[in-house]
Amino acid sequence: MLNLHKDHLTSEGFTSEAIEQLQAWGVRSITNQEAKNLGISCQGHNPSGLWFPFDGQFGQLRCDEFFLKYLSPSGKPTAPWNPDVGIITEGFKDAAAGTLMGLISTTAIAGVTHYRSLPRRGQTVIFDSDASTNPNVFTALVRAALFVGGKAIAIPQDFGRKAGLVEFFREFSPSDQPEAYQELLATAMTPLEMLYHLPSQWQELSSKELEACVKSITTLARDFPQIATERRSIEDFCTHVSKVSGYPYRRLLDQFPLERQRLTTCQNYSQINTSIQVPIEVCLARSNREALTGVGTNRNCTAFNIAADLCGVSNLLDSWGQRYSDPWVIFQRFGEISGIVDRELQSIWRSAKRRRCLPAVPTEKIRRNISYWQRCST
């Protein structure tokens, strides 16, 4: 490894022993020709630099030309470094810092949007401090935590406007770094908790920055049935965001036009016994209930409408804690009746789930249907 690259790592807080370990992991200086052989180039440049290998042929080059910064080989699929552990962060150096300074093995992804290359094992995701105020980064943070089924942390802005784990550890002596890392990990939040926490960090943003953050967080809120399935939840969420960020409440509420149009407030759940399993069919639109008996023409369109209604209703009932019959079993039965092959049926089902569909009938009507069915069945 060249001295200029060792000096860079030393300035980032890595000791000589840590640098030796980085080299053992394959971190090394590479020439222009070596970079070219790896498939790294940018707008006619053939950079040299410090190579961080992630997995196989994928990695990142920290370019000696400062204006290029990090480059990856073209045409190579992204891959995480050290993937089979419980902590995830962006960047090889930050993950190495967590592993060597914090003494907790840490996974690296090459960018905030690369979380889909990870196994889904309930890990904790740590992103840089700009995850509090940068819409692209905090959107990726929350969605990454949702994807792996784990928790989220944004490094406090006290460590810098864009501080990662390297900058975090530099604030502590080597003997205190492991304890500091443990304390940071203890602040991990569920994705929903992070969603409510983020607006409290926006009080000093410009009006343009605040507008961008609000637009992104209301889009994120639609990923959460606990918020987006009824008007009262939407209003509570908007009240909180407005209170802690200073953004006008009415303008926040206007960010949810579809939900406000299609869903009504469900004020009283006392007439519903959530412990009694209900057949999910009673919550569907009449046209979809009738179609469950079989269809004639345009069966794929009908199948998608049924799948979308089933997915929307199941999200709503989950938010209530209501027990219900398996929607996939209902959909499979429809496929058998209508002659849709299983592979095609699964494709339609996945498409409906990806779109985060809403119920086809108002929330209050679903509540009444469940209440009526429970009264008649007892």
C-alpha cells in the first residue's frame, strides 16, 4: 500500500495494526492499469487509488483524483462486504471502523440504496448524519430497515453535517470507542419510530429544504398501514410532523389526497371482536366477491382487482389487530376456478403487493361488514 494511502487511513483514525488488517482483507493501492483491468473508468479518466474489495469482483476505488471520489467496476453486480452480521452501514471504511474500532462486526454496502443485496435477518442499519435531513438518505434508511426487518440509526449531527462511523469514532479515545459504539446501537429505532423522529431534526432547515423533506416523509408514510389506512391516523401523523417541524398542518394533510378520498374515519372499534377470525371475503367489494366464483373474459384484469383488494384489506386488518382468513388461499382458489396457472397467479399477487394497494371499499363499511358477520355468526 502506498504511503499516501496509509496516511489517508491514519488520518481517518485507523492505527497501524488496523491498516495491516485492512490489507489482509484486500484493501490495497492500485495503478491506472489495474483499475482499467477491473473495469473502472469515468468519462475518459483511468484513475488510480485505494481499492476496497467488497465481494468477488465488486468493490470501490477511492480515486486519487479528488473530483472523482468513489468508483465501482462497470457491469459488476453490487455486493455487500461482510454480510452475515447484525449491523449494516454505508461504505467499506465505516464498516471497517465499526469492526476494528467498535469491536462489533459490521457489514458494508456500497451506497444507501444498495440494501436489496443484503440478507433479511433483522439487522440494524446505520447511515451518516445527513440521514436526518437529506430526503434521499432518510428514505433509504427507513426502507432499508423495513427491507431487512430491523431497526434504523442516523448518526447524531453533533458529529458533523455528514458524519459516518469513521467521524464518529474519531471523537473518542481508542479505549472508549467500543463503549461509544454500544451506546450508539442502543439508540436504534424501529422504522415507524424513525419516521416520527425525523421531523424533529428539521427546525433549522430552509423552507425549500423543509418542503423536500415533508414531501419525502409523506411518501414514506404510505409504506406504513399504521398511518395510511384511515383518516384519523393520517391526521395524527400530520399533527405530529407539523408540531415538531413547524410545517403548516393543512398543507401536510393535502399530501394525502388519495387516502382522504378513499378512506373514512373509523372512530369506534368497540363493536368488533378482533380475536375472532373473520373470512376476509366479507371485507371485499361486491364485484370482487362475485368474481371469486369464476370469471369469463378479461380474467387477468379481474384477478389483479381481487388481489389488490385482498392486499389492501389485509393491510387494514393488520393495523387493527383483527384476525382474518388467509387471503392467498382465497386467491389460489379463484385461480383454480378461473383456470389461471400458478406461476401467473403468483406474478399478479406480487404485483398487487408491490403497489401497496388500498381496500376497494371505505374503512367504515369494512368495519360494519365485520361487525354484522360477527353478530350473525354467534
